[in-house]
Amino acid sequence: MSQADLVFVCELRDIPAGEARAFEVEGYALAFFNTGEEVLAIDNACPHMGAPLAEGEMTDSSVCCHEHGWVIDLLTGEVLEREWAQVAVYPVEVLGDKVFVQLG
């Protein structure tokens, strides 16, 4: 991924390990998850009814939507047990103490 394609999101300390945060980046509503090993980004809307995924419970590399329990794989965007549903995933790069995302 070229650094020219990266958009600054926040400082790494703004997304504590084991937690998620929502950010609007150039018109995209995104949820960023810090697993403690990496930062992952997906659309911040559950494909079921649009609930904010950053408010869900993160386990390893998945998030459980807090409204209806849909489980989304943070690496692929696939909704477990619902092959037809998916959210977009976005490449994230942590450079030093700064978090960047690649959009589109």
C-alpha cells in the first residue's frame, strides 16, 4: 500500500488495545478495532439494521453487533452464519504512533 493512498485517522492512543472507536474519514463512517496486535477497520454499520459496530463486543478478530447479535469477521467483513451479508473492510497502516486507512 502506497503512503500516498493513506488517509490519517488518529493517534494510536485514541484506540486503546481491546477497544473500538468510530471515526468519520472523508465521508466514510468507519469502525476501528485495536486487537492489541493490529488495528482493523470496517464500515461502522451492521448490514442488518445499521447499528454502529464500534459499539459491539470485540472478540479476537470479530465483533458482535450489540443490537441483534450478528457476528462480523473483522478480517473479511463476512457476517458469520449469513453468507449473503457483508461489510466493507479497509486496509489500515500504523506508522509510528499514527493510524492511517486506505479508502475505496
